[in-house]
Amino acid sequence: MKITIGCLNSKYIHASLSPWCLLSGVKAFCKSDINASVAESTINANLDEFVNQIEKADVYAFSCYIWNIQETLYVCEKLNQKFGSKIILGGPEVAYRAQDVLTKFCYIDFVLSGEGEFNFPKLIDALNQNLPLNEIDGLTYREHSSILSIPEAVYQETPPNPYCKEFFQNLGGRICYIETSRGCPYRCAFCLSGRCSPLRFFDIDTVKENIILLANSGTKTVKFVDRTFNANYQRANEILLFLKENYGAKIPRGVCFHFEIAGDILHEETLKILSEMPRGAVQLEIGMQSFNEKTLKAINRKTDTKKLVKNIKTLLSFDNMHIHIDLIAGLTGEDMKSFKNSFNTGFNLHAHMLQMGFLKMLFGSDMRENQDKYPCTFSKNPPYEVTSTPWLTSSEILSLKKCEDALERLYNSGRFLLTLDYLTHEIGIEPFDIFFDFGNKVSGNKLSLSLYTEKFYEFYKNKCDAQILREKLVCDLLKSGCEKHIPEALKIKDPLYKKLKAELAEKLGNNFSFAILYSENKIFAVTPQEPRDFFGRKKGIYLDM
């Protein structure tokens, strides 16, 4: 039997782990002679071309997520029309609505829920040998005019290793993923991770072997998909120490390891190890979601917010790793005033990225299954984002969307940090107000960086010292390597400029950029030799006139 395991990634740079997990299950457990292969593409690719590239198989299997479900269904329908083969879907986007999927889409034959490494091989064997289907855990299928579902099984075993020869041949230096545990100790109402399976950890020696393999694969980023990497701090410490001890030896310098952690449960020993990690070897993603204690309690989110703030500040003080924190708009009990407070608290930590997400009502989540307790309206199409709540109107959520756009362009891009620091600390404008007010002024317009900068200047020049604002914006663009995008409105024709440039060339060489800071009677210069910070910006040099 020939089977093709497919997955549509969100971007080419991401190398999905799921099809290789399924392939490893087939190789480890299938009793039959199976010819299995993996076919990958992206949601932005020409899907008809992808279908034409896929060879005829007896069975096609695809992993489904909120970001690829529509494209995956399109590909499956085309494959069914072309070959009439059996099609199996799995993954979180179909696992919790399996009967609905089979009812709506006649070209889908089976939906598998649970851990595919274990039950997918059972289904393949059953199809190949014409065996009964009613003992395959997690399977939903048609039988005559009925749709039947078999309960999922709970596994304790470590799944087979997905890192086969074919995986590395296909990786091509892309971002790769590693799973060292499965499940989550928390049961957040908006998330699926806590209900998938009890938290269990995989063999630590195999984990270390895989880290070395992935680090030497040509990738620059290895992402741990563990939902709470530091749930067991002793195990987390062992892995971090392994990275530290092997970095620059068995692990090439320049490879970065990404972890999702719970910031409030960071142990002192873990903090010490992180403080000693080589610069750039680690990046941390820390979910805050909200700083409203009542909201956190309502969504079953266990967070010690005071300790969370303290630990994030400590991590940032190390100045050796990228720190990513996030908030979710639309949570239970959080109105505009509350979200503004959460936003300002998060922003004032000065992490390298503040992601502002919007609540998604995922199939299988407590929020979606218990809408009396969690009332809201949301889009019926993926990614099922909330559109209004009893605490946020639809117009307020649309305004927050525009605020998010400004946050991405002004802060997360790393391009306007001096300007933002000036407006918040010296002028006293609250961070949320900057992004909300300006975002709602210009969002929706696809403006060039130059025009966006000019509009920002025009919007705020009457709320502060216009000359200082102009200089901060110019310095920001120089630090970000965007001197070509300085708008004409911020340029000053000064005959002194040529003279200063010639004098600076004797000190700095020919390849540099600079600006005259009239408010400080100084020169600000940027050279290509300067190292970049975790925002991707150069420090710059301040010189007396």
C-alpha cells in the first residue's frame, strides 16, 4: 500500500514536525508492507500545482490546524477528484469536531483524534488488510448511513523518533521543532494543550541526541514545542545545562533554541543557568495573557502576576536572550480599561516583543464548549477570532486591531524605540494611548516606512518638542539601518553637514550614516561594525559637535 502524508505549513521557513511523527509511527508499528512518504507545501503556494506534484497513492493523510484547514480541504477535494483515494485527517482543527467534518465533507473518509504515531499505523494496517475499524482508538468513520466514533486512548509511551534520514534531507536549513514532553499541567479555558493528554516527559538521553542532530542540520532556530517547558524545573535545568555545556562544541554557535515557559514558576536555579547562557543561544516566549486577576481566575489561568513581572525583569537584565511576551484581547471580564492596564504593565517591562493577540474560540476548548460561562461572538471561519464580548464591543475590538497594527510597526519592528521612550518617559504619554490613538488614525493604509514615519511625526509634533521628536525619529531610522527611508519632512538642509561628514570619514571610514542633533549639540553616527541588539538595532555613537 502506498500512502502520502501531507502538511501545508504557514510559511516555507517552518518545517512541520507532524508528518514526520506519523511517518515514524508507520515505520515503527505497521505490520504491513507500506510505502510511505511525506509531501509538504505552504498555504501561500499554488495549491493546484502542489496537487499536480503529488503522486497517486492509496491513502492521503493531512494534519489540520486553524491556519491551514481551508487550504487542506481544498487540496483533499482535488486529490479525491483526481485519484478517488482514501483521505484521513487529523490534528487539533478536526479532532474535536470529527463527526461534523465527515458530515460536511464527503471526500474525507476518516478523522483521527489523539496521538497519531500510535493510532495512525493501526488504521493503515486495517485498510491494507481489510480489518475491522471498530477497535482503532480515536477513529471517526462512516459505516453504512451512520458515523461512528471510537474513544481516544491515553498513552504513556514515548512516541517513535521522527528524525529520520528523509526529515533531514527535506529540512533545508528551515526552522525545526523538537518535542521533549507532551501535554500541559494547566487547563486554560482558551487552550487545548491541557486536555490532549496527561503531562509526560520523553526519554532525556534521546532528547539530547536529537538536540545535537537538529543543531547540526543547518538550521538557525530549534523550537521546543513543549507547552510549558519549565513545568518540571529540574528537567528543564538539565536540558539548559546540556545546551550551555555543548554550545560552541557539539552545538554550532549561531543556533538559537526557543522555549515556551511559564514565567511565574521560574526556579532560582533555572534563572541562574539562563543568566550564564551564551548570548543569542536562547529565546523565551512567555504567555501573560492578562494582568487582571479576576480574568485569569475566570479562564482557569494560574499566574502569580507579581512574580511574573519580577522574573521577566530579571531575565531582561541578563541581556543575553530574546524575550517575547504576549497578551490576549477578548478574555472574560476584561474591558477596555482593564486591557489598557494589562497592556501598559506588559509594555513597561520592555521585552523585545509584545505580541497582542485576540481570543480564538478553538474547537475543543472550554470556552467554545461552554459558551454560557464564556459568552462572546466570534467568526465562524478559522481562526475563529472573537468579534465582541459582554465587556468589549465589536467597534472596540476593531479599534484594538488597529492598535495591534501600530504596535507591530512601531515597537515590535524595533524601529522606533528611542521615539517611544521619549514620548512615554519624558512626555508622559501612556504606552497604550500611543499605539491606540495613532493606530486608529492611520491603520488600514498600506503606507511605506517613510510615509508612516512622516505621519507619526505630524501626529505627535504638537504634543511635544517637535525638534526633539524629529531627531529621535531620525536616530531610530539610522539605528535600524533605514536611513534611506527618512522622509523629506524630517530632513534639514544644513551646509555644515558636508563638512562634518568629511571630518567623520577620517574617524569612522567611508561607510557610515549620521545626523546632527541640534537639541543636544551633538552628532549621532552609525557604523556597519557595530553589533546589533535583540531588536536588531545598532547602538550608535554620540559625538560632540
